[in-house]
Amino acid sequence: MLPHPYGISRNVNQIKKMKTKTKRIRVGKKQQKINNLKKGAPGVPTNTCPYIDHVIAMVEELRDMHDEYHEKGVQVPMFDRKVDLIKEHLEFVRTSNETLRDNSLYWYNSLKKEV
């Protein structure tokens, strides 16, 4: 037991519990506010740079294939499929970037309200 300046006796465990409760309340309110903001946030897309790199590599392949086969007078059956795949990848990048913009606007507006 530790002597209290006003004659109230408290043991060490009681004092530790009191300090812990006080800290949790302060941190808890801030954390709760952050958690509430996170609940309404749009998702964050994955890194789109590998998709962009993949598209660039496919375009280079297409250019090389076209040059080689054009010289030989041969039709390239996979050409149209590669073009479609490039379009799909670019649409994914477009959607991901739009999600990033929406996410940024959400956080800006949410935090603007809090300030």
C-alpha cells in the first residue's frame, strides 16, 4: 500500500488501473473517430504500376510481331486478342485511378468537417 497525501490508501495495482483507464479514454475517442471515418471510406486499389508496365511490354511485343510478320506477309491470329487484353488492362487502371481520386476526395471532405 502506498500512502496517499490525503490519507486515502491505495495499492499499486489500483493506481495502475486508474492510469490505464485514463489513457484508454483519451486514445479511445480519437481512435473511434478514425474508425468511423474508415468505415465509410472507399477501398484503396492495388498498385497499378505493374499493370501499366505489362501493357507497355505487350505493346512492344505487338510492334515486334507486326513488323516480323508484315515483312513475311503472314497474318497474326493473336493480334486482336492482345489488343483486347490491352484494352482490359487500361480499363482496370482507369477504374483504379478513379477509386484513388474518390478516396482522396472522401478523406479530404471528412477531415475538413473535423477541423
